[in-house]
Amino acid sequence: MRIRKVFKFENAHIVRNCSSDRCKYSIHGHSYQVELILEANALDHGQMVYDFGLLKGNIKDIIDSFDHAIAFWNKDDSNYIRACKEFSHRWVSLPVSPSAEQFSRVIFFWASEILKQTQMNNGEQGVSVYSVIVHETATGYAQCFYEDVINPQMGLLDLNDFEFSDDVKQQWGDPSLFDKLKQGEIFYNPKVEIQVK
């Protein structure tokens, strides 16, 4: 069974090396809508794949890193990167270009890593990310599956290759969220007292 949770953020970027001059030479922004689709072959004690409320924690925080921020490719021009960091309090440095396609891969990757490191406490079993859809505009989106995340032709993703501004980290529920993720620390879902009537 699959469930879908929608997230939204406003983000600015330049997408280098693309076909459109407007996109590759000018900072511009989009109102993004993200569809995170989870799946499992069993239901938890609440008869759910995964409680939607649990997605309002670490996964929401990490996606929210992009909100009202500038995202840039860490291989872009060093002067541009320096200016992004100097003139914006909120920025995210990516090991891939900030296209809708790569946003879908990055969010899939981050959400999967968080789920892998989460101790489930309400009978959840085998919960995984099935797909991530990133709507860049009302008429265009990119959809990512697991095969896309691990495809080296699309760029390697490693937790150590991401960087967040201090302002972004301070607005997470836990400012050390990404450090804990990189160190393989366990995240704990709340314990649930089972009541059957």
C-alpha cells in the first residue's frame, strides 16, 4: 500500500548548462510542490502505512531547508557561491545542479536515509520511499524512483556532500539533524500505548 504527503517550498536557483538562457544565466524562483510517496506491505497498530503526523518532524524539516532559500551546485562558479553565501541567510549547497529532477533525487535520498535510521515504535514494517514528485510549475514536474537515486549517470549522492547555512539549521526542530544523519544516529518515533476496545 502507498500513501502520499505533500510539502511546499519557495526556492531560488540557477540551473547551469540547461537549454534555456533564462534558467542558466539568471537567478529565478519557483513555488515547488513535493509529493512524497511511501509504501509498505503491512500496516502499523493504527492501521496505517506510516502516521502522517510523523512526517511533520525530521522529513518535513529537511525538505523545508529549501524554503525561502537559494540552492546552488557546489561546482558552480566560486564567486557566485561566495555571493550566495554572503547575501542570503538561507542557502543549501548541493552536489548536483538544483533542477527539479535533482531536487526529486535529493529529497528521495534524504527521506530514505531518515527512514532507514528511524526506530519505529508503533508496529510500522518495511516503510520505504516509493517515489518523489517535484512540481516546479503548475505544468511541469520531475518524478524520481529508487533506480534514479542510485544511478551514477545522474550524479552520486553522499550525505557528506551537502551543506546548509546556519540559519537553515537553526530552524530545524533539532539543529543537529543533519550531523546526526551523517553520523548514523538513530531517530526515535514516539512510543505508542496500544489500546484495543
